[in-house]
Amino acid sequence: MEKLPLSFLSTGSGSTDFSFPDLLGTHRTPLRMPDEIVEEIFLCVPPNDHECLLCAALVSKRWARLLASCGFHHRYHERHRTPLLLGFLGNHLIDNSGYACFIPTRAFRSAWPDHRDYRAHDARHGRILLNRITRGRYLLLRDQPVRNWTAAVLCTTINDGACNKLGCYPGHFCVVFIGIDDKEIFVSVYSSDSAAQLTYDHLNWEVLPALAGNTLYFIFERGITMLKYNLATRDMSLIPLPATPFFRRIVPMAMDDGGLGLAEVDMQSNLILWSIEIGPDGNAGGWVLSRDIELKTLLHAHALVLFVVAIADAVGVVFMYTVDGTYTIDLKSWQGTKVFSYSCYDIIPFVSFYTPGDGLWSRPMLDI
């Protein structure tokens, strides 16, 4: 085939420098989609597919900043409202020291999953409360050391009912301590916005407290009595628990209707759920047996249930210790799942959404 001369591409002036016109616009700068439209697309990603949000954040710095912003965090929570059980914190004892580790139940992974010399006490509203364990294991809140205590972490807006328990993180928080010293039982409230102890009010340090409305419920005296503490009025009162002829571990829980409930395992390894009646005057009445669930049909044949250890009431999941490890029961689907082959002496469920920038333990935490 005969080759064409170079003059074929000539414009007639003897020059061979020639380029075809950009008829298709391939060299034009691509149009930039507004951030509002990009955010609206990402808001449609369901919480179960949070891996998609992480992959999208790796596409560009612009998308990463957008997905990690507090505005997207709040709007994503408002859109979907129902959080996920991302995992739980298990407390272990190693060489007479504490060891808190994060065990995931989904694809979510913590940036710092293990904390030696720490014990996890509570996880709520996207925050985790850790205690640095010392040899004496005393907490110095007052003039004398406190030997038995528990605590709950909350957002500060829950006092006036403004907290929707969804997008309140990050922000100011408060920690409610229930303790006992050589003289008395007391309640102390710490607030991060003032970085000071606010008040002392006088009045079983092993069970995670429950939050129902703006009221905290603590179990003590080996499952015999419950302490009710109103965060708005700071009033305290005692509520007797259902009497049983055997020693048990009973755990408080918030019900779907905002009321208070209890969960325990009886001598036949059945899950017992209680709910409390509210009288005409608005005060708590007696306890009513709401459900009696035979666990043998839901769990592995060798999983003899010992007791309830924790409840993620925001998603309706109960954690139970068995001779075969740690299991969960979903109170909505009634599905039993083995989540850990071993048993920790304490479990703190971590319930939240996950959007890029929400790295667990990626921010400084309250060291108590």
C-alpha cells in the first residue's frame, strides 16, 4: 500500500503541525457534581453496607472530607435512625490487670481494638467509658476512696429531653457515678463542658445500667434492689425487683415503648423478660412477666445458658454466657448466634452507626 505524503496533513502553508478539532469535547474539564447531590446519594446507602461508604471515601479527598463531616454524620443518623450492633467490648483479667478488647460482630473494625490496663464500663451514644485499673482498684472522687462503683456515659442534652440518641456524637457528655464508700451510697455527676464535678446526692456494681427516657436504672445488692436516678430532677428512689428463690444475675433494659424491663435466666435455662407497670400517678408499680422463652430451641445443643450478661436494648439483642461461649439472642428475629468462643467477666455492647471518620477509640476518652 502506498504511503501518504506528510503534506497530506498540511494546512497548505507547508507546516506539518496539525491537530484535529476537539469535536467530542474529550479534553474539557469534567463537570463537578454539587456536594449536596453527592451527599444525597451517599445518604441512601443502608447502614448494613457501610463498607460502601468507606470505599467511596477512598475515591478522593473531597469525598473523604464530605463523608467524615459532622453534618453528614448527623443527617445519616437522622435518615436511618436504627443503629447497628457493631460489636462489644470484653473485659479480661490478665496478670492481675485489666484488658479491654473490642470484638466485632460485623465488618466494622476498631482503629485501636485492645487497651491494656483498662476496663470498659459503658458505651452509649457513640462513646465509650474506660477506667484505668490501678493496683488498689480504688476510685478517688471524694475525701475517701470509693471501693464499689459503676458509671454510665451520656450526652448532656438528655437532661432536657433534647437527645435523640442518634447524632449527638461528637459533643459534650456527662458521666453519672454511683458509688459506695465507708459511710454511704452516693451519686456524682461529671460534665465535660465544665470539666468539673457538678453535684453529690446521697442515698451491684457488676451490671450495666439501663437508660429509659431520661432516667438511669442501676442494679445492686446482688439483684435484689434497683436504684432509679432521674437525670433531669436528680431524684433518687429504690425499686424492689421480682423475688425468686434462687440467686440470679438480672439485667435492666429499656423497652420499645420507652418503659423499663428486666431480663434473666432461670434454673431451667429459659430467658425470662419482665416489664414494670406504671400506676395512674406515674410511679412504678409491680413487675409483670412478659415473656418466657425456651432457649434450648434457639441455641446450640451444647450451649447450656448460665446467665444474661448484657443487653443492647437499642437493637433488641441479649448477650448470654453459656458453657459453649458467648451467644446473642435477637429479640425480633429470635435468632441465636455464637459471637465469642470464650467468656469475659464483663461485656459492654457497642451500638452505633459507622460512617468514615467514626473510628472507635480514635479520640481521647475520659480516663477515670
